[in-house]
Amino acid sequence: MAEKLKIIPLGGLDEIGKNMTVYEFGGDFIVVDCGMAFPGDDMYGIDSVIPDVSFLIKNKSRIRGLFITHGHEDHIGAIPYVLKQVNMPIFCTRFTAGLIRLKLEEQGLAKCTKLVTVEPGETVKAGKFQVEFIHVNHSIADSVSFAIHTHMGTVIHTGDFKIDSTPIDGDVIDLARFGELGKAGVLALLADSTNVERPGYTMSESVVGKTFMRQFTGCKDRIIVTTFASNVHRIQQVLDAAAACGRKVAVTGRSMENIMKVSTELGYMKPPKNTLMDVTKLKGLPKNKQVIVTTGSQGEEMSALYRMAFSTHKQVEIGPGDKVIISASAIPGNEVEIGRVINELFRKGANVIYDRADMLHVSGHACQEELKIIHALTKPRFFIPLHGEQRMLQIHARIAQEMGMDRNHIAIAENGNIIELTAKTMKLGGSVPAGEVFVDGSGVGDVGAVVMRDRKRLAEDGMVVVVLPVSSHDGQLLSSPEIITRGFIYVKESEDMMKELQSIAADAASGARRPKGARDDGDLRSSVKSAVSNYLFKTTKRNPMVIPVVTRL
């Protein structure tokens, strides 16, 4: 039987985030990325969502390494949770390794995890695979694509990227290497689809630096800038603009402070001399000499900007005389939270600058023309769009067809699909488990569909508890049932309904009699629950959770 290269996405398809892809060849496995996703609005109490890795657990003895394209949460956020189930060596660039190390130290996994740093241009041998690191531009330093070499052929996995001709660190994307690989022959291309709906090219990160200079120059206010903590090039431009305008900078927010520490130690950020100050000392300077860089660009409740807006920050009080610059775009689903913070900042009298038209933010993902360039350079035999919702994957497939690719050589897959490649064929060959695992506090995977359904019901319709005091001797009801409600109705305003509920519950309890007169608690609860639920739905058209409690006295 002919050998096949199998590609198995466990996350990142039909969704934004949770990126994870498995490659299998000759009995060996490698994994690319290990990300988390933000919970949806209906995922009550959930902190984050990670991929189902039961397939990896089953095959853990065959895994030769975890390869990480860059240090964003949707590519590294699940690592501590997955490593507790599947211990595997991690290969990544230096800055990405610094961010991963922070996570491993927090979870007590640093000593038992092999973390290997690799420079762009180097190749790692992992079983039957040779994984080549290729430098690309993105909104975080040290991002790479992978050229995954096997005897079957070469697969290019782009990760997140854009083509930036004027990057802040001066290192442009290695298009020459993509071209060389294309000339040698590329079996398959797996490419980022995040910005595929946007025509043209993504603007350079350096454009944002010019906006900062324009906003800082001549400003009399204290300036507060919020952006993604991981975008060290954006933060570098804030520092440079502040220094050029004679301002001092303080950093607040745990993730921002961690990133500053890692990026400065590794040399990815170079703060101008005598620019950084502690936030408590910064307050002693005139307002026109202050800049604060903070977390909270997505309106997160625990972030520093949120606490500033709602007057719970210990060191910074926002008011008139403050200019707040939001240098980030909303991650889908976060628009309401961001709007709430912006409204509160306006209410405090701050001048809030958040219009995307003012070039306060540029994307880190390739638009249509950049995606076409990668397609043209690599000339793949097969194409699999990655990282996007269904419409994005379909549009990317259409663009590939416009570039001359045969539709039969394009696979729009779903998480869990097994894509089988030979030198000349591609087909979907079955599937593996690839669902969602919920992280809730310290619990991982212990909140399932039943719990989520209950939480949804409690959030939407509330709860009615019916306490039934019964005799332990003969099972008779000793007094009227007690009705307790939470999130349903206010009892004092609905006394008639409460009396009716007591009567219905008592009748149902009296009717739940066994032939010999004894009562079974299960039957009793079931009868009362059914009667009360039916009455409440008929009367209120609501369906609260009804919990009968039998108390034997």
C-alpha cells in the first residue's frame, strides 16, 4: 500500500482561534500550534476554549514535536493544558519561547518540558519530518512559516503572516525562500485565511508610528495608549514617539509588564534611554510629560484600562485632561465590551481616539493580493485554506481557483477531517475526535454539554426550588411546600402565584403515592417537577429550572 501524508486539523477551521494541526507520515506525528479561543456569549462562566486532543493522547508515543509559528494566544494558549496530557518537545523561535516559558512557569511545567529555540532559516529533524523555519511578518515578533519536508514532498504551513515592506525590526518576509521552494515543487500549501475578505494589501506597521507622532506632537494632555500586549513593535513605536516628544512612559497591566520584561531581555524591544518610569513616580510629572501604556484594548473586565475607566485602578484616575488612544481592532465578539469602556471613558471627560480610519491600528494578516503572491511563489499542487470561518475558507478557495488551481485540488476541511495526500492525489479519508474542551477556572474538560445547557437555562429563565418536608415515618407531607426562586420572579410581587405553586406542588406530592402507601423520593421529585414546570410554562411562558428538594423529618 502506498505511503500517505496525513494532515489532520484539530482546530482553526470554521472558527477564529484554537489553531492546531497534526501531520502524520511514516508512523510519526508532528503538531503545529496549540491555541485557545475566546468563549462565545452563550458559554456562561467559561474562561477559554481549547482543542480536544484525545487523538493525540491515543498516539502520544508517536509524536516527535510541537512546532509553534508565533506567540499569540490563539496559537500557544492551550499549551499548558495539553502538555499535562501529552508531554512533547516544543520547537519555536526565541521570542515565542520566552512567552511560552512564562506560561510553563505559571503551571509548574518548565522543568519537565523540553523547549528548543530555533532561528529562522534553520531546519529541525523530527522523526520522518524535516521542519524548516521561514521568517514572516506579523503583529508579533519572531513569527515563522514552516516548510515541512517529507519523502512524499514539501508542505508549506504559513501560520499568520502579512507582507510588510517596511517592518519595524527591518526584517522583511523571506519571499525568496518561498520562491525557491515553489521552483523545487510544493506538494501542498496551508495558508492563513483571516483577512481573505479584504482586497488589496495590508498596511505596514510603520504607518501606526506616524500616527503616534501626530497624536503626541503638541498635545497638552496625559496620553494613555492601549494595544495588544504581544505587539512589541507597536509598543516600541509608542516609546519612540514619547521620547521624541520629551515624555516619560509607564507600563501597567500584568500581561503588558510580562511582555516588556521578556522582549527587553531578549533584545526585541529597545526602550530609549531614560524613558521608562514606574507609574507611581510618573504621576509627579506635568500631564504633558506623561504616557501610560496599558492592557485592556478588548474591554476585558480585569484589565488595567477597564479599571481606570470604572475608577477601580489603584494608581491611575482618568478624567478631563487625558487622551486615551485605543490602538487595536476588536476581536469578533468583543465589540460590546469595548464599547462599554469607551462610553465610560467619555463619561469621565477623557478625549478618546479610537477611529480605525486614523491609522491607529493595522492588521497582522495578509489581504487578498498578498495571499495571491504566496500562491504564485509556491505554486502548490494542492491547497488547504486554514484559520477562518466558513466564508473565509470558501473565498480563499475561490481565489486559489482564480490563480489557476483545479477545484479538485482544493480541500475545504472541517476540524477532525483526515486529509490524505500522495504525490498525485488528495482526498478526505475519515475523521478523528476534534471538539471543544472548556476551561473553567482550574477545571479543564469537567464542564460539558449538560452543564452548559443548565447554565444557559439558569441565565435565561432562572430557578425555582420546591422544598418538600415529608414524614420519615409514613411519607406524608408535613406542611405546605416552601417555594424559593432565583432569577425568575420577585416573590413579594407575586404572592398569588406563590400560593398557587404551593398548592400544585402539594397536590403533586400527595398524588405520588405507591400502592402500599410508601413514597419513593425519585417519584416524588419527578411528579412535583413535572406539575410545577407545566404550570409555570402555561402561566408565564417561561421555563425555569425546577429543583424539588425532599426533606425527611
